Amino acid sequence: MEFIRRRIETQIMSLTGLALGQLDLENPKGDPGLFGPGSVSWQVHGDFTSMLIGGISALMLQALHPLALAGVWDHSNFRQDMLGRLRRTGQFISGTTFGATGDADWLIDKVRTIHLQVTGHAEDGRTYAASDPALLTWVHVAEVSHFLAAHLRYRNPLLSGADQDRYYDEIALVAERLGARDVPRSRMDVADYLSDIRPQLLCDHRSHEVVRLLLHAPAPSLLARPMGALMMQAGTDLLPRWASGMLALQQNELQRRLVRSGVRSVAPLLRWAVRNGSVQRARRRMGLPV
């Protein structure tokens, strides 16, 4: 049984930012980082299964913004290394959530520097810059709204409305540190933001290509392939219906029920297997039980 547990954990860790080996989340001792163990951000970001599903769904949604998509298309190697991009994104999220203050500051400064180099023109001729506060807000809202949606569906559906609002209020700090402005800080703010931005979104050949590459991203092993396929379908299911319609990602009700049932069946196994993830390491740094 221990061999199986270690094997599953190894596969999971290979998908996370921890696989990059650049952060020591267990030191320095006692440093709470940007949020600390009493935060809702630690709760929402602490579950691998729901965060993976939310992250997949967020990437799909982000592909509908022409300027954000142009920056990724022109400056990222995601077409050759989709797993690498997922790991780098995971490193930023886990490091800014669970890392010590110095590590979180380092990651934010690093990403801000990279963003200054990401400029160009979209296919429609408009200029873009990854440091544009409006684009930073879009990327942030797409991510955190889906992290929370996945958490409510697959981890804790009883998270109170007040705590959901507190999550948005807490996590806005990271977006603002990156340069975002007018960041939504509650469920109502997020809903209003998404409603307002919908006229700016569109689906083109690049959007479809990003989604195709994401859905066919290589699994780290044959063992992980069925789970990876399930997570991709769960990410599709998590999209707002208007977004999945734009991307032509249709699932019938039976398919949706089967996907949700499948995730709820495997999630306890994945949680049982992970003993050395980001939240566990951060809790050890704080001298808390794991």
C-alpha cells in the first residue's frame, strides 16, 4: 500500500510547480507568507484536485480574450511544452499562497519583469502588453473565479458566502502587486466583471488551438493518463455555459454527471496520497499538524 501511495504522490508532484525545485516552502520557520494558515486562500488553494480542475478551466476561458491570447501565443512555448507552462503557473500560485514572504515577493517581481517584455500586436492590429492592468485583472479573475468554483464543487460546497467574498478580497493582493487595477473583491464584483467583459471576448482559430493542445497535453505517465483525461473533462464542465458554447465544448447532462461522479470517486485517493504538497510543507513551516 505504501508503494502505491508513493507512486501516486510522485505522479501528482510531477504536475505541480514543486517539480521545478526552486522554492523551499518549509523555511524560514514561522513565516506566514502573504496570507497565513487562517486565510481562506490557504483553504481554497490547498486541494490539488480542485485546483487542477479550476486551472484547466481558467486556461480555457482565458483563450477567449484576444489580447491576452495574443501575448501567450507570441511569447510562450506552450505549444511545445504545455506541462511546463502548467508547472510554472502552479509554482506562482503555490509560492505566492503558501511560500514565505521572501519567496512570494521574488515570484511577483519575477513575473512583473517578464510581463514588461511581453508586448506586440494582436491579429486585429491592436497593441497588447502583459503589464496592462486591465489584462492582468482579466487573467486574475478567470483564475480565481474558477479555483473557487472547483473548490465549491469538489472540495467544500458548504464554504460560506462570507468566506467566498473573503477569498476574493484576500487574493486580490497578488493581482494588485502584479499591477492589476480595479480588482473584483466579492462574488458580486466578479459576476459584474464577467458580465461586463463578455462583449470583448471571442473565439477564433487560436482559441480552438489552445484548447486542443490543452486537452491533448501529454500525461507524465501511462498511469496518469486516465486521470488527466478526467480532469480535462471536469475543467470543461466547470466553464460557464456561455464560454463552453463559444469554444464548441459541448457535454450532455449524462456526460456531466459521469465526470463529476468520476472526480468525486478519485479525489479522496489523491488527497490520501499527497503528504508533501505545498500546503503540507507550509504547515510544517508554521509548526502546525499536517
